[in-house]
Amino acid sequence: MAQVVSDPKTNPLRVGLRAGGATVPAVFVIFGATGDLAHRKLLPAIYNLGARGLLPNRFAVVGYARSEMTDDEYREQARASLERFSRTQIDESYWTAFADSLHYVSGAFDDQEAFRALGERLARIDAGHGTEGNRVYYLSTPASFFPVIVDNMGQTGLNDPAGFARVVIEKPFGHDLETARELAETVHRSFQERQIYRIDHYLGKETVQNIFVFRFANAIFEPVWTNRYVDHVQITVAESLGVEHRAAFYEETGVVRDIVQNHLLQVLALVAMEPPAAFEADAVRDEKTKVLRATRPLSFENTVRGQYGSGFVAGEEVPAYAQEEGVPADSNTPTFIAARMEIDNWRWAGTPFYIRTGKRMPKRVTEVAVQFKRVPHLPFTMGAAEHLEANSLVLRIQPDEGISLRFGAKAPSPTVAISTVNMDFLYGSAFLHDVPEAYETLILDAIRGDRTLFTPQDGVERSWEICDPLLEQWRSGTPQVYASGSWGPEAAFELITRDGRRWRRP
Amino acid sequence: MIANPPVELTDLAQVERALAADRERGTGSVRATTLNLVVYAPTAQDVSFTQRALERIGGSRPLRAIVATAGSGGVRATVSTSCWLGSGMQQVCSEQIFLTARADALPSAVLSLLVTDLPTFAWWQGPIPEGLGVLADLARLSSFTVVDSNISSLEGVARVGGLDSWVTDLAWLRLEPWREAVASVFDRPAAAAALAEVRTACVEGPINEARLLAGWLSSRLGRDVELQHDERTHVERVAVRCGGPEYVIERPAGGHVGRAYGEGTTEHPIVLPILDASTLLGRALDIRAADEVFEAALASAVGRAA
């Protein structure tokens, strides 16, 4: 990641120090501090950053929510969350210091007086903790509250403190292009674009960032990473789980808004983008947005939608989507999509990207498979190379992150017989490092002011431009039902076989 | 950790075969190795210490460790493989070769056992000898030499720095949280002005770490910074005096959360971990280039009287 640290030019003692952590003092304000996300992810992530010495020395956390609570009660809640959800055990000596930095302010999101009280409290915290008026606001609330929170921050001056102000927003960034623009206009009334951090936790995963490193830190792959050598690319994001307890949310969302518009298009952009000049926010985000601009919108003709029926996943019998609690029996919400996508640029013209994602697939797996073209001429007898497959390179993102290269090798035999072999590299067999949670990476970046892994508004809008035409077309008609535990409806297989290709079995 | 039983050998040509047999038994035919680590362990106590450190770091950095001890008689080697299970049930494996030979035979024995074309680190555990001797030979095989001035001397470290191998001092790495803490005091514009007035560093800690800290301040600020020192097992307190104002960072003995305070700054807690040997070694193995800040600090520290 690009580092944003105190300047060695003004502080010569900074020269040569490893800049892994954040150094500029700040207060981290969590709106929706009593919610699920705050307790499961945010507080454990902040705690673990602090315990590893990565937070600024002068730092405080302020929780803001409607519930009436004292600081001590909030600290007790935080402690319980850490005991339950932190990936590390609580370090008692650090906990004391961490607890002292936790504060709580009670108020409704539409209560300007409460926002003013929050501002006064923050000023007192600045004086006590030396946090110099720097703020990172995290909106850990349902998206419907974003406008009122942001407006009230603007009305009460929270957007304009003595130091810097940044606002972190969770997806979804709108429901479609129009609402995404409305949301942006609302937020821009109180914050400039450079102050806005749109978080997609998927981009904080080490494994997703590894796509970037794999492509641009190795000289041997990039020269063949073009339509000249690549026949097609397959991106699979499969979940074995069903809708679980999120039926109401999923009915509103569906597979395109839940996965394609954000996670999947971000992975596609990482795979297809041009090399940026530097691994810095603007350079990386510009290249990703450029390739999304060259990506054709999803079309009805080149997509298949599905909805899971009943079936078996890993030996367990599971109900159909329409039988899940909270789902109307006549629901048309798609839980699966397969699509053929095209990128109209010099590098990728004529090389399709096939994507598929769905719930209740046979297993949980995310992978990118780059399928290379066959050699132009095989100087072997037909019998020798009868079963020879084209080369492929598979980047597995989860689980068992790694790289697999498929190539032909001579089988031991008095005659020439060629077999296809896979060479697997598992990241886990080379590094047993403690892997930080995606939220730790992204929260630290927000505190440091590094926007590389956050989504810019133009990227959000382009993603909606790619998805909106299909969402409009899908308003009518019904998805095809596929058996839980299968790789989707039959039409998904036809989508690719009509091009003379076939899906990989991950 | 899964450890394959050690195999004792007197013919170094059999070492690779024994390690390959280990791989076939436990881990299949694919291996990932990221570096060679040559350890000079002069005593049995050093060998045990090395074993414990390797157990801690081998899982995060698959490596081949060649632990060399000078002895009498012919070359003897004990080889073994240790593997750690990752979350995906894949194994990370490290190879250990415990080697005993006459001191003058050690470098050639080590050379024959290095994995080809990987970064090689030499970790010298004892005091640094006046004439360098075997240390110089092992350093020549390596890109990086790791020493600890706390059990040797800064002057010895400086001599190692003159060899054709980048030197890393574990004492310097131990100071990293303290350097970060001291630097953070002067991040604020108000305190930054006080940098021009830094005159004295009062350090409670091991003498060589104190000298390095003062050398670091002197070299970074471009002028002499006086050192006042009280001996402790670990660094416990650093006070930087800038004319009148004083900025203090301290942690309780044995604790790892301290506090920082000083004129114009708000007192605040600060994480100052006591880094154990395996953590320090792991960090040393992550360094792949010259550390010019360390070299300047060392030169400054050595240039002044202890």
C-alpha cells in the first residue's frame, strides 16, 4: 500500500522507519456503534490494529448510537465483542489503554442537537487525547440513514473540524445509477470526493490484493496477458450458503447488486486493468475505472439468471430459495447469474470474460481462470496429444489461496505420449503469517488517508452503468430454477458451450 | 508442528537425499523455500536456543537452516524437517541441518549445503571475534549477516559491516518501537521546532542500545547528542532533552504498554513490545537491503566514547 506518514522532511527522525502504521492523531467516530457490523468487525479490527502498535499514539474511538449508555457501559459491550469476535485474545495490559480511548455519545441520527453534543464531546476528547481535531467518521448504519447523517454532519460543522475529516461509507452505494448519483450528491454537500472512502471489504482481502501483485510484480505473466494469447477468462464467485437470515435484504438486492456490481466487477477490473504507474490511489483507481469504461454493459442475451431450488449441499438437504423464511413463495429474485462479458480495448478485444456467481453452489470458491489459446501447431502425432488441454492459469482467491498452472508434459513411455499436469502453488505453503482481517487493512488505510483500496464515485457509477440495463430487462420474466448443490441452471452451460468452450469445475 | 525424526549422517552427499525422503514421507514432492539461514552456534546452549527460535519462525518463513558448530573430528550432520499446518491444511516446511566440523572446515561444508540461488543469511550468535575468522568466511557466503551487539560490541558490529555482506544488528531492531515512539513525539509542528534544541538523550537500558539510540539521534540531527545512561536489562525509559523542555517515553519493567509525555504534548499510552529473539530474527530475515540509517547511527555511536 502507498504509505501516508509524517513527513521525513520536517521530522528527520522519521527517515528509515518502517511506515506500516498510522502516525497522525485522530478520533474514529462510529455511527451505528451498537450495530452488528460495529461489534463483529469494526471494534475487533480497531483493537487488533492498536494491539499491534499500528494506530496513532494519540487516538480515540467514539461510538454514536441511539441507545442510552455511559462510556463504561460501552466499554463493557466492546470488551464482550472482542472476547467473542476478535481473531486474537485480549491482551490485558493493552486493553486498559484501549478502554480508556473508548467513548460513547447517545443520540438519534436525525437529531441535530445530539450532533452538536457529539461535536462538543469530540472537542473535549481532542483536549484530553491530543487528537488535534482529526476525524474519521464511519457510517456503520443501513444505507437509508446515510443522507440524514451526512446532512447533519454538514449542518453542525462536524464535516469541518480543526484537522482533517474523512467519511467511510459501506456499500451499497445506491440501488442503481440514479440512486448512486443521488447519494453522491448528498454526501458531496458536506464532504469533498477526496474525503470520501467507499469501503468494499472484498478489496481489503490479502488474496484480492495478490492479483495485483501477481500481475505486476512478475515479468513472465504480463507479456501473455492479452487477447493474443488468452482465449478467454472465467471468474467464479460461488457460495455454498443460501440466503440465511438476510431474506429481506436479499429480496431487495438480488445477485447482481449483491455481488456483481461491486465484488465481481472489482475482481474483473484487477484482472483486466492496464499497469498503473504507481500503486497509489489515483493511479490504481483510474486504471480500474478505465477498464470498466471499456467493459460492455451486461445484456439480456448474454446472461442467464437462476434461483436455487431445493437440493443437497455437502450432504445436507437444503430448502429452495422460495421456501426460505421471509422469502415470498412467488419471488423472482435471482440468486445466480452467468454472463459473457466483453471488454472493448486493445488488450482484450475478442477475448470474452465469462462470469458466474450464485448461492447454494457445491462449494464456496472464488477463482479467476485464465484460459490460454492452444499452440498454433502440434508437432506430435494425433495419438500422442489426444487428451492435451490448453494451458490455463488459475488464481484461487478463496479458499486455499494459490496459483495453479496447467501444462503438457511427456508421460514416461517409450513413445511420445503427452499428459496434462497441474502445478499447484499454495500461498499457505510458503507463508504462515498471521493474516489481518480485511477490515483491519481498510480501517488502517482510512486513518492513514490512503484511498487506493476504496472505490471512487466514477467507478461506482460505471459499475451501475454496466449492470443497470440488465436489471431493467430482468424486471420481467423469471429466473430458471437450479438444484442446490449444482453449478447453476442448464442454460448457464449452454451460454458457454455455444462459444465452443466449457466451464471449469472449481 | 510436525517434526520428522532426525537422521544422522557423516557424508554430506547424503543430506539432500535424506531431506527428499522426509518430503516424500510428509509433504509430497512440492516444496516452497524462501531462504537459507546459516547459524553459527558455538555452544550446546546456543544450539538449543536456535532450535527454539527456528520452531517459532519456520512456519512463517520456510527456510533451510544450517546450524554450524565448531568441533573436533570429521564432519557430522543431523538432518530433519519440521512442518506446520496452515488453515487450509497445507503444510509449511523448514529443513534443519545441524552440522559439526572443524572450524576451518565449516565454511566449505556450509557452502555445499546451501539451496541454490536463494537469499542467504548468516546469524552469528556468539561474541564477535577480534579477527573475525570463521565469521568472515560465513559472511562471504551470505548476502546478510545478523549479529547482536548486546552480546558483543558495537565496534565488533562495525567490523562486520566492513565485510562484503550487509549487517543487521538485532539490538537495532529491538530499538525500533522506541525510535518510532521518539520520532512520533516530534511529528507535531509545535514539537518539531524543539528538534533543533535536542542536546541530551537519557536512556535507561542496555549500554549498546543506549549508544545506538544516541548515535541515531546524532546522525539524524547532524550534531552531537550527549548520552546519559543507566544500565537495565531492557530499555525502560528514554528522555530527550531539548534545552529546557524534556520529552519522555517510558514503560514499566516487563510491561509492553508505556506512556509518552512532555512539554506541549498530551500524555498518551504507547505500545512498546519487548521483542523476543524469534520475532527479531524474523524481522532480520525480512530485510533485503542496506539500512543506511542504521549504518549512520552505528558510525556515530562507535565514533564516540562508550
